[in-house]
Amino acid sequence: MAIYRGAGGAGDATQDAASEVLLALQAKDAAIAAQAAAEAAQVAAETAQTAAELAETNAETAETNAETAETNAETAETNAETAATNAASSASAASTSASNAATSATNASNSASAASTSASNAASSASAASTSASNAASSASSASSSASTATTQATNASNSATAAATSATNASNSASAAATSATNAANSATAAQTAETNAETAETNAAASASAASTSASNAASSASAASTSASNAATSATNASNSASAASTSATNASNSASAAATSATNAANSATSAANSATAAAASATLAASYTPSQTGNAGKYLKTDGTNTSWDAIEINTADITGTLPLANGGTGATTVAAAQTNLQVDPAGTAVALSIALG
């Protein structure tokens, strides 16, 4: 049976066997470590798969949020368009208010002009009434003088009684006419005062109307400015809504890509887990196989490992047994030969008696 040398190359059988055992033990330890690493890799793969599933769920949630944001952006855009329409309506209403305010201002100016004319007419009426009153007073004074003269004529000339009576009647009539003139003058003065008061009231109303018209014009201008601002804000809102819609679409695309990447990661994680399980199984099989190649070392100190081509076993080294065959090199303590002559040659040893015979022959 051949001596088992193993992977160590040249050397004695005991050292080769020890080396082979060490290698087998190292292989066994490596197999156990590989199995542990495979189990750790499987756990890591399962963790990665869980993380990938969580990432996929988060990606789906992000996609849903992106769709919601896109819907909100569309709603905001619609609201912005409505606001723009309302702003345009407000601007139109403000323009109408400004036109009405201008018309009111024109009417107020006309009213003020009419009031000024009424005031001038009232002043003229008052002047005429004053003149009438002065004339009435003069008439009354003349009537009084006439009455005095008539009395004197009646006293002085009874013959002229008829004429005096006639003059008295005339004087009475003149006095009555003068009283009527005075009453008319007083009524004219009252009417003139009323007309002046009405003119002042109309002037006050005209000033109030002018102030209201100015206020309306100012409010119209403010409304127009606010409408312009609203229109600008509506345009800005529309732009922002469009940008939000674009960003939402981009987010949806990114979310879809993330979901696809997460699904790919989950698949890769599952493949890694399968590979790790296969590696663990192979490592366990390797460890079992390595253990089957190495029999127990207990009680086998100093023995060498041998095989019959199927099974391995420990055996003691015995020179006189058939366990050792072949040629043992000089370097390993042998002769490097299979015959005595060859061994003597290799060991540089003369055959027995050769040296003595040579010495005798040489004398």
C-alpha cells in the first residue's frame, strides 16, 4: 500500500499526515465560518428585502402624495383663473364707477353753477324789494303830508270842504295803496330771503355732491388699483399653480422610478437570499465531507493517515510491515535504492572485505 503524502510534497509520512490533518481541520473551520457567513448573508439579504419592500411602500406613498399635489395644483390653477376673471370684472366695475363719478362731478359742477345763478337772482330780488320798500315808505310819507294838508284846508276853508273831502278820500286811497305796496314789498323781501336760503342750501348740497363725487372718484381709482393688483396676483397664482403642477408631475415620475428601483432591489435581495442559502447548504456539505475525510484523532498520536482508496484511517509506522513499500530517498533517511549494491553505492560504502583485500594486495 502506498504511503499517503498528501499536498505537502516531500517529507516523512508522519509530518505529511499531520499536515493533511491540519489542512482538513482548517477546511472544516473554514466551512463552519463560511456557513456562519452564509447565514449572516441570508439575514442581511432578508433585511435588505424588508428594506426594499418598505422603500417600495414609501415610493407608492410618495407617488400618491404627488398625485394629490398635482390635483391640488390644478385646483389652485382653476381658482387663480376664477380670481383673474373676478379681477377683470372688478376692473370693469371700477371703470364704470369712475365714469359715474365723473358724471356726478359734472352734475355737481352744474348744480354749483345753478346755485350761484340762484344766489345772484336772489340778491337782485332782495335789492328790488329794498327799492320797493323805500318807495312805499316815500308814498306813506307823501300820504301823511297830504292828509295833514287836507286837514288844514278843511279847517281853513269850509267852502272847500267838498274838495277837501274829495282830497281826503284820495289821500285815503293813496294810503291804502301805499300800505298794499308796503305789504307787497315785505312779501318780496321774505321771498327774496327764502330764495337766498334755498340758494345757499343748493350751494351746500352742490359742495357735498362735489365732495362725494371726488370721494367716489378716489374710491374708483382705489378699486381700479386693487383690481390691477388682484389681476397681477391672479397671474402670479396661475404661474405658481403651473409650476406646482410641473413639480408634482416630476415628483410622480420620480416616485414611479423609485418604486421600480425598489422592486428591482427587492428582486435582487430575494436572489441574494437564495444564493446565500445555497452557499450555506454547500458550506455545510463541504464541512460534512471534510469531517468524513478525517477520522477521530483521540488515541492516535504518532500515527499516520492512510487510505485504501475509499476510506481513511490511522496506522502506526512499522518498518517491518508491508505498509512501507517503494524507494525511500536519501534526503528522507533512506538509501534511494532497491538493491544492496545500489544502496552501497549511494551510501558510498564498500562491500565487506573489499578494503582489506586491497590493502594486502598493495602491501
